[in-house]
Amino acid sequence: MKLSRSAMAVSEAVSIRINQKVYDLKRAGHDPIVLSLGEAFFDIPMMEFGALDFERGYHYSDTQGLPGLRRKIAEYYGERYYAPVDGGREIMITAGSKVAIYMALLAVLNSGDEVAVHEPCWLSYPHQATLCGGGTVHIPYFAEPGEFPSYYTDKTRAIIVNNPNNPSGRLYSNENLRTVYEGCLARGMWMIVDEAYSDFIIDRPYNSMAELVPDKKSLIIVNSLSKNMGMSGWRIGYAIASAETIGVLMKMNQHLVTCAPTILMQYVEKYFDDILQCTLPQVIQIVEKRKRVVRMIDDLGIERLPGETTYYLFLGIGNYKGDSEKFAATLLERRRISVVPGSAYGKSTDRFIRIGVGTESEERIWEALQAIRSLIHA
């Protein structure tokens, strides 16, 4: 019995594979320094579940998402990002932003079409394109937005931009975003913008594409509660697009997910403001911590890609004799320090590794950085 070519062409998620090794080490009694996790551990109190309609929570609910939660998200985009979003017609809630991206690709790609990604790109984008029967155009990390069209082919139907970027922390400027979007319009392409780290901007306002393109023509925005609200385990994400596009995405949601978890949508709708009041100050603390870690990295003379936000950093491995996969494996085996190899994020980024600063103390991060520098120069 043969499996499909697209399923067999997809490799496992490298970060998840490494984190599984971390879990195995912990179960064996080790205490690894974990810089590979893609989340921050916020201190979020448990609100009262008894105030919810718990019986209703056992059952299906609106495929588009509970209307009250959609209103909350739309109001948040309006108040915090000055972005006009119609909660009734322009938002769909689903089980995490990962599947929202997949549904967006299903909606815009035909078999053999390509999606462009700017490296370093989140590692699931190319694999999701493959599962849609498409391919990927890789734009190297050193290319600037004005150069993107030179990488497109006659099969390129969309581009995914992660703003702010995982793994480098790069924030695209308004000019960058408009340049990419205008290039898409000129070619009849879609622009998919992953805004999962939108609240990690603390020194300036964050400019959502929903503000820059109010009519949302040829635009799909994806976001979630996972990063900004520290609730990755609850799997609640959403898409923002024109009413027509949301109608298409809803069909995907009906066949793939049905609806996001009803009881969790109820919870977040009721306590939306309370959760943000708790998490947003911790977001600021994480970004300030990142700045201190940047100073550590610079003091040690370790190369890094420019970036100013999120809780990730993308470090160069210099003249290390092996590739980034070997570097990460050696670091974990010898020093019990987990990082993600840069090869997971693109063809041009094999000489880098990703570290996350959301889960470990600064003392342990400093210890890890010293070990990283030692391995670079070994």
C-alpha cells in the first residue's frame, strides 16, 4: 500500500523533534537548558469556569467562531492596531493559526502553484504548501522586499510574510509591507501575513496589514492566542480577510475542523480583557529580557541576524565545521542545551541556529551562550 507523494514529501517538524528529545531527557532525570521551545511561559491565573455555559461547551458551536469572541478580536484590532475589522463578516476562528494558514493556502493555491517565503521562514510554511499540492519559492534572508519579485516565477500565486518574524525577530516596516503588497497586486498574487507575534512590539505602534489594506483585497491575515496571550495549548487561532474570502475559508473549516473548542472560546470571550491585562505586561518583560540577552550575545562576539522583537534570536555558527543540524545535535548531546538548526528555516540559513528566551532564566541562558560560543570555535 502506497501513501500519497505529498504526505511522503513532508518531513517532520524539526523543532518538535528536538523538543521531544528534551522531554525524553527530562523523563530520564536530566535538566537540559531549553532554548528550542517556541513559547513563553506566562503566569496566567485560572478564571472561574463555573461562570460559563459548561453544558453547551460539550457541543459544536459556530463554524465561524462565537460571535462575541469575534467582536472582541475585532475591537482589539481596532483599539490596539487602529485596524478596521468587521467581527461579523471578516473574522473566522479555528483550532490554532497553523490550520488557518493551511486553509489559506488551500484557498489560493491550485496543484502545481507556488507560495513564496522570505527566509528565515517559519518551518511549517513550505510543508503546508506541499500538502496543498504546491511548491515553494525560497527568497534568501539577505534579499530586501523590493527584490522579492525577482524570485517569483509564473507559478507563484502567493507570498507568506511573518511579521514580526519567527525566528529572527525582524519587524517589517510599513514601507516594506506596502512594497510586498503592491508587488502582489501587480502580479495577481495573494499576500498572507502571519501576525502571531503582533503584541511583542513595545517601542512603537504595531502596524497590522488590516490597517494598511482596509479593504483586505487579495489579503489574508492570520493570528492566534498562542503567542500574544500565552495560550498555545488551547489551540485558538483566527483569520482576518474580506467577507468573500472568509466565506471560502469557512468551507475549509467546516470540512477540516468544524469549529474551535466551544468551551475555550466561551472562556476567552468572557475573560478576554482580564487575560490581556495579565499577559501584556509579561510580554513587555519578555521583550526587555530579549534585549538583555542581545547584549550578552554581542558581548560574546556571536553573530546574529538583525531583529528587535519576539522572544527568538537567530545566531550564526561562524566557521563551525559541520552544518547547523550537526551543531544542534552536538550541543544537545554534549551540553544538554537544545536549539533549533537554521536549516529548518530555509535554504539560505543553514549557518544559523534559533534560540528562544521565553522559558529559561538569564543565568542559564548565559551559560548556554558560553557553550554555544565554545562549540563555534571548537
